[in-house]
Amino acid sequence: MNFDQKAPSYFWDTCKFSSKNGQQSWDFELPEDLKGIIQSESDWDKPEGVAFLEAFDRAFIFDKKVNPNSADRVLRYSRNKQVGEPKISPSDDSLSLKERARISLLNGFSFYETLQEPDGNWAGDYGGPLFLIPGLVIASYITETPFEKPMQVLIKRNLWNHQNEDGGWGLHIEGHSTMFGTVMQYVTLRILGEDLSNPQMKRAQDWILRHGGAIKVPQWGKFYLSVLNVYDWKGNDALLPEMWKFPKWVPFHPGKYWCHNRMIFLPMTYCFGKKVKAELTPLVQELRKELYTADYDSINWKKARREACEIDIYHPVNKWYYRLSNIINGYERIHSNRFRKKALKYVEDYIDFEDTYTRYINIGPVNQAINSICVWHNHGRDSEQFKSHVKRWKDYLWIAEDGAKMSGYNGSQLWDTGFAGQALIEADMETDFPEMAEKIYRFIDSTQIERNAKDYSKYWGDVTLGCWPFSTIDHGWAITDCTSEGMKTAILYNSREHIQKKNHVHIERLKPAVDWLLKMQNKDGGWASYEKQRAPKWIEVLNPAMLFENIMTEATYTECSSATIQGLKEFTKEHDYRQEDIKRAIDRGAKFLESKQDPDGSWYGCWGVCYTYGTWFGIEGLLTAGHKHYENGTPSPEIQKACDFLLSKQRADGSWGESFQSCVEHRYVEHEDGQIVNTAWALLALMKAKHPNKAVIEKGIEFILSRQESTGDFPQEGVSGIFNGNCAITYTSYRNVFPLWAIGRYYKMN
């Protein structure tokens, strides 16, 4: 059977995507040529199976030199086959810019409607970080729960596609090679069957050894290798489960950590307390030989705790962490077994609590993988708890033309759908696309969280009823900006009489969201992401990760604060509930935004790239809170400085282009090319401020129109998301939503 003559689409057709209530799943479907031949996993070793997998692998070869970001071609190809071509209206350069903008909107939304899932959301590639999939592959190896062969091929292909020219891998797809990235991908590939007979593996091993070996992997890498039994637990600073039993007044109690850090530290303490590790298999023994520059049994593990590759260090470990860890390491040598057992019982219950509440999705991909290991170890491989975890692995796996990767969440469904809904409304096109609009409203309606966790206060949680998540209702973690964008979108659609509201998002359903947002405002007037700040900012000196910043405690963000101000303000236009409280909160929020503005007029973006993103939110927030724009006479100084900053960064072709390095270096770093997403954010901000220089705005709109493709789609350009200062992440929806939003705002502009 010759598969070499098959087009890539033949192999893409075997990857079937589905979405139900936002829950995403990619499943492999045998082509007709293999039905009756492949009936079990062992059948892939048959000649026909081997031939198919080799050709299947080649169909996902991807050249990262062109652009390391996938364009989500597999999903978009699949949707095109299901729903057909978008309705495209011809444009003509002789038309006015306003007329061409109208046509662009019709074509852009027509295309984007073809990507909308039947349940109302938009699915997309939310990958980028390269350290996520290794955790899941390690979990699958330890628990003896392998992925099916085609998925293994796609995972390996994705890693090969993103190997850097020097043989290593970075923290994310646009990053330089690091010890953490390279060791984790090397181990993953070895688990999936690659060995040193492959020259690419040898290049990766050479990179590792040339930079000092895996002894120099940062703390997260040390943890993963310890669980895999490729690094001794004695080489880790103690991850004490007893810390969970500290008095609540202790400033660095783990219950006060930022929730993502807290929910990763939690299963780590279980693994450390139980010294969980894989069996000493031949593969483990080989890895012990391959990853180190010295004999494994001769390594000084206590000294290894402080070893780290200089290339990896973004946030150096503070002396206060070392002082505290010395005390904790000392305790580990003399710890009470009775107290350890009691602490571990709390940790076990807490993990079960998180699993049950999130319906086994967990807050994110890292603790999904580590929780899976803990649950397997605690409850057993045949337990319902572990089986429930394995079912949710698919929620995190995404297939694109560069192979299979693990997403940074179980998707960004609510977030993307809310923005799409607002863009459609602002362009005044919900009547042109009534089915799209109704499906948006239906998804916003059905994704409002309908529950509080039982005993949430026992496990450092909070109320969630009436809020919105980032992804799906099953995930269930409430977030300030997602709640605000969800509420804002619901209110905007409530005011459109032609939208069929089967389950109206009425005032009684919005009150809990308003109450929660008001409760979440911090002392400085700003809003954090998931929770109020629980610990002093100084505990960031205890950050041991080296890879990220601002992970120890919740921080107040420009984006979350601006979104919350906008959501609360939109609520007050329709309802009288807690008007005075909301006004006070907005006034305090505005002062916070003023305090976060940099001297050059910009705002740093913590969740997007970077100053164009943050400045868009800063301007929107302040104007919503009552600052003057240009048409009200002299704008407020903050608005004028922000607009001046944006104007200073516009390129000759009318665009804005910003590199993710802006986030890393905390200064504006130009991208080598103009970027439609950065351009859209800058234009949205300038138009919101009603900047009088129409020529500048029109030049930016011309740039966006020039990048629109004949199908109505826009190209995938550079990475546009970021988290914790140093890790870039992909939002493939941004290339469609934000350019259309900017064009729509321009079209409605006087």
C-alpha cells in the first residue's frame, strides 16, 4: 500500500475535531485503506501500519524558519470541508476606505463564521510553551498509559518541527534554546521511542552535555526528572507537604500563593512527600547515562540543588529563598513521620477536591499532568479517579499543521468568544450574521458558572457561582477579566431585541458576578486575575523557578483592572444594583491604572505582547472611568501621553509591530515586521480616545486591509500572548477578531 502519493489533506482528514459545550477533542479515525488491517495498537507494527505512520509523519513537517506559529490549518481545513466556503464580496481599490472597510468586515465575519463551532464558541491553537507536553508524556509513561500510535507520531513531529538550529529547544516556540526546554523534549522523545541513532537526538544530547548536563536544569526540570527516576530526590530543595499545615497567618503559606503556583506546588508536595518515582526500567537507566557529564552514582546531589544553566535564568533566585530552603532542607532530615502523614492526607484531599470541582480538567496543563501521577499513585491505575484524568488529557491536546502539542489551558473558548461577540456588536453587524450572534449569546449564557465548590474555604477557594471562566463551564475557575468580558458581552446582546434569548442572562444572574468583582478589588484599587491578593508582594523573593516572574502571589494587572472597570460600567447602564459601590470601585480602579502608566505614556501588558496590548487596555479603562478624550476638548494628561506613545511607535507602512521580547525586557522591542494584531490594538486605543489625526488611523486601517486574504481570513503572524514575563503563547483567534474589531470601530467612526 503506497501512502507516499497521498496529499497532506488525506492524513489531515484522519484527525477529527469536536466541541461539546466548549469541551474540545481531537480523535483519530482510520482511513478506509486501513480499516480491517489496524484493529489494535499492535497492528501498527504491520507493514501497512508502518508505511502509513511514516507518511502521516511527513504530512505534518513544518518549517519554523518561515514562522514558528502554526496557522491552525488543520482545523480550518476541516471546518471548510464541513461548512463550505465563506460568502465573499468583491472589493475595488477605487472605492473609498469606508466602503472597503465595510466589504472587509462582511468578508472577515463571513469567513470567521465558518470557524464557529455548533455550540457557539471558537476553538483554536492555544499552544506555544514547549514545557507542557513533556509533563503529560512523563505521566503517561509512569502510569503505563501510552497515547495511541498516531498521537505519538504527531507529538514527536511537533517537537522535531520546533527544534532550534543549535539542536536545543526553548521555553516556547519562539524562544532560544534552554536547558529546561532541551532536557524536557529530549526525555519526551526518548519515552516516545527515539534514540541516539537519530542524528537529531544526538545533536540535542550534545547541546545538553555541552552546557553542563541535566544537573543544570532549573527546579521544575529537577522535579520532573526526579519523578521519572532520572534525577535523585535528594537533588531537590524540600517540597514539604507540612507547609500546608502551617498557621494561616504565615506570609508564605502555600494557600496564599497565586493559584497556578499553588495548584502546581500542591501535587509536587505529594510527590516529594511520597518520593514518587518511576520503576528503574532500561530506558531510565539509559537516560541516567545520556543526560549527565559524570557517572550518575557519583553525582553530589546536595550540591546539585543549586546548579542551573545560566542560559535559563530569567528571574534569579534570591538569597532569602536559599536561606529559607536551608531551614526547610534541615527539617526534611529530621521530619516527623506522623506529621508528614497528616499533612499528606490534607494534600490528597485537596487534590481530590480540585479534581472533582474542575471535573478532572484542573486549573491548567502542568497540574493536570502532576495530579494524574498523584491520583494514579494514591488511588490506583484502575480507579475511577485516574480514568477520569486520562479522559481529560484530550481536552489539552491540540493538532495543527506542526503536529500535536499541549495547550496552555483546556482552550480559550469563553475569552475568544466574548471578544468576537463584542467585535460583531461594535461593527453593528449582528443583523448581517444573526446565526453567529445567537450562537455567541448561547455560549456566553451556557458558560456562566453554575456552582460553588463544596467546602471551598477549606481548600483556599472562593465563590464562583455567577462568574465566567477563561475556557469552559466544566473548568469552573472564575477570573476577573473573563467574568467582566462575559458579563459585558451578555449585557450587549441582551439589549439586541432580535437575539432569541432562551435563557436570558437577566439581572439576578448578573448580581453574583457584580458582587464577586467588587469583592475582588485589592487595596491598591486594581484587580488581580483569579483571587484577591493574599500575601505581601515581598514573597516573590521566595520564587525558586528561575524561569518566570510574578508567580508567588496574585498581582494586580492593568488588563484585569481595565476589563473589570468596563464590565461594571456596562452593567450600570442597564441596572441600578449597587450603583454607588460600583462608582467607588471604578474611581479607585482608575487611580490604579494611572499609577501603572509608565513615564513614556505606555502600560506594560502582562498577558499580551505587550505595550500595544497594555496601552489599549489602559486607555479603554481610563476613558470608561471618566477620563476625557480628544473630542471633549483637551484630553486628560494620561490619555494624551498614551496616544503620543502609540503614535511614536507607528511604522512607515502604517502598522505597529512588537516582539514578545518587549515582555521579557520590559521595554518596547520592534518586531522585524508590522503585525496586524499589534496594529489593531493600537488603532482600537487611538479611536477610543477619538484622536483627531485621522490620517494616522486611516494609514493603520489600510495596512490591516492590505493583509486580509481573499478568503476573508488574516495571516498568522508572530506570537501575541505572554504569561509571567517570559513565556509566549499562541492565540490563533486574535488574528481574526482584533483586526475586524479595529475595522468595525473605524467604520462606525464619524
